[in-house]
Amino acid sequence: MFKVIIGCAVIFSVVCMLLAVAPFTPAILGSFFMLLFAGAIGYKGYLQSSLILLLINTLAVIGSPAINIGNNTLLFLPILFLISFGGAFLGVRKLTCKHVL
């Protein structure tokens, strides 16, 4: 069942990435949520799916012309990326510690 949810998340991320290149679109909000989801599933140990979602959604966020580089955005984006990539990093550490012992 969880594989179906991850598959739907990947499809949703690809659609958001394709729609995010158009200016003034709310599809970038979907990419923000999928970045958080990628961090969460990376922390749970689904690293391949997490890295795929991180790649797709990072490209969508960076390539979107709807991102306004202002004071609030400069504070929000690093926090969002820290949570997303931090979850995947902690998932890697959990799995490597589990196999070392």
C-alpha cells in the first residue's frame, strides 16, 4: 500500500514540476509539500524514493519563475531544504548504523 502512495507522490511531483515552469501557478505549493514528504519518507528509510522526490521537487522549485526572491523567501527556502534533505540524511545515518552494529 505504501508503494502505491509513493508512486502517486512521484507522479504528482512530475506534474507539479511540469506546471511550475509557468509563471503565476500554484503548482509550486505542491512541490513544497512533496519536499516535506520526501524528507519524511527519507527519515523512515525509503531512501531511493526520497532521493527521486528530492531531485524532482528541487528542480521544480529552482526552475520556477514564480519564486519571488524577497526577504521571506530567502528565509523560507533554506528552512524547507534543510528539513527535506535533513530527513533523507538522517535516514541514511539510521540505516548505516543499523547495518554496522
